[in-house]
Amino acid sequence: MSQTYSICLNTQDGKEISFDCAADENLIDAAAQANITLPAVCHEGNCGACHGHCKSGEYEQKSHSSGALSEQDEEHGGILMCRTFPRGDMIVEVTSDLSHITSGPVPEPVCEVLAVDDMGGNVCRLLLKVLPDEQGAINAEFEPGQFMELEIPGTDIRRAYSISNAPNWSGELEFMIRLQPHGKFSSWLLNDAKVGDQLNTKGPEGSFLLHQAGIAPRRFVAGGTGVAPMLSMLRQMAEFQETHESHLYFGLTSEEDLFAIDEIEELKASVANLTAEVCIWKPTATWQGFRGSPVDAFKRDLEADLAKGIKPDVYLCGPPGLIDAAEKVAEELGLPHTSLFSERFLPG
């Protein structure tokens, strides 16, 4: 029989929960057997959803994508729990609150397609409505920043996408999906998806959520469709009339990639103290906005913030390169790592 070790999880809200894990089990599978549902999507070390941080203990980490867990992060104790096998008792920090990982299995509602729209910039807006379950209940509760897994009808192929609308009682779920060349979900959206189609989903999942403690200013740094969870957060801020001083840095490669501009303008009008900036990395001569990456603009403003003694909460979402660059800027300028909240978008 394989040696068994104790795994203690330190949650974001300062709580602890423990479970046993055998040496030939990964942390995700062992937690599930203890009715602890940790964020995980691919279970193959490619998506980064199960990221944690080992505070103490010995472990073996199997092969994984460097985009999901960088070498630098790994050197500082970063782990992907689906690829981590204990070699001793472990203490692991996770970014979920205790209530999020002990509330039972992740729901798997069936949804109906309400709309499939072209948003420009090779991005598609997919609007779904959760259908009532066998008891007639509509389970559409989520928190801004979370994602859902969507299954291509007639297959077992799933892809994870962030929800971009605010929580609502009508059961509507909005997604902003960049169409990938030869991508299977992209091909379904382009060629087959139509209003009235039904598809299986799983979620909500994820712990990329608004940090609700205090009134610290908020900075949102997004690359491409990484803006989707930011829009969900900002839309809820508008509904709740939150007054945190906030700035959105929205990065795109070129003007041809522009999308969601109308949605951002609406938020600027409805969210108190929100400013927003579209950052074009390779602009044409006529571009009137910021010329460079959203990390460049973020660095400019973070230097000014810190000089005034302001330590903002920073939300990062986009490709791994953007996240790594923004985290490096924050570290170099002296912003505590505890002020950073991030989610990496990896090709599906």
C-alpha cells in the first residue's frame, strides 16, 4: 500500500482544511475523495486552474506546461495540484475561500443558446440561458471573475471560458470567445452553433474574484479576451454602486483586434470613479490612444500610485507573458504580492 500523507490547505479567507493523500495520488484527486472541490479543468498541467503554493513539505511535480506554471514560480513553491504527488506532509496555500471548495460538486447545468454575435476583432459573443433542472430550479449563481466549461454538443470536448456578464436572476451567461484557427470550439461557433441549441456546461469554477476587503483602489490589467472577467467584475460594481477608484488597462495587438469598446464606454458611464485605457501594442500612425502594452501603462501609473503611498489591488488576466510581466513590474516597484490577483488564459 502506498504511503499516505496529510495535506493542509490554507485558504484565502484564513481558514484551514486537511485531507489525506497517498504518494501515488495527485492533490486534486485526493481532495475530491474528501469532498473538497479544488479548481481544476484540464487535469493535465496545461491550464493552470489548479495553481497553489507549497509553504512546506516534500513533493514530486510531474511534467506540465510552462505557460501554466513558470520556472520562476515553481522555484518559489508554485505548484499545479493536478500534477503534484506528496512525498511528505504538506501545507499548501490556495486562492479560494473555504466555502468555495467545500460547497459540494460543481454544478453541470444544461444551457440553451440565446445569441451568437460577432463582436469584431475575431471575437464572438456567446449568450446562454441556463435551463431548469429536473426539480425546475435554475442554477445560475456565480461570482464575477469565475469561468464555465462549455461542451461542444454531441462530443465530450470541453473548453473553459470566463463569464463576462454580472450575476442575474434570469440565468443568462455571456462569454467573449476569441476564434482560434482550427480550434474545435471555434469551429463549432463559426459553422454549427445556432439559437436554440442546447449544450452541457460545468461551473461556475475558479477563484479569480474581487477582493472585497477595504476600499483600496483597483487596477484591472487585461490582454485580449482576458477583459471578459474584468467586465463581469465592473458590471457588478456598477450594480452595487461601488466607489473604489478604478482603472482598466485593456491591451490589444492592433486596431484590427478592437472589440468590446461599446461595453467599456457604458461602464465608464455607470461605474463611479472608473477610467479606462485601450492600449495598442502595434498601432498605426492614426491611433490616438496609448501606444504600448497594458503592462507599460500599468507600470507608469503604479509608480505614481506608490510614490503617493497608494497600494492598489491589481487584477491580471490574459496570456502568461502578460501576467508574468505585470507581476515582475509589481515586484520591482515594491507592490506586495498579496495585492495581486491573476488568471492566465492558455490556448484551448
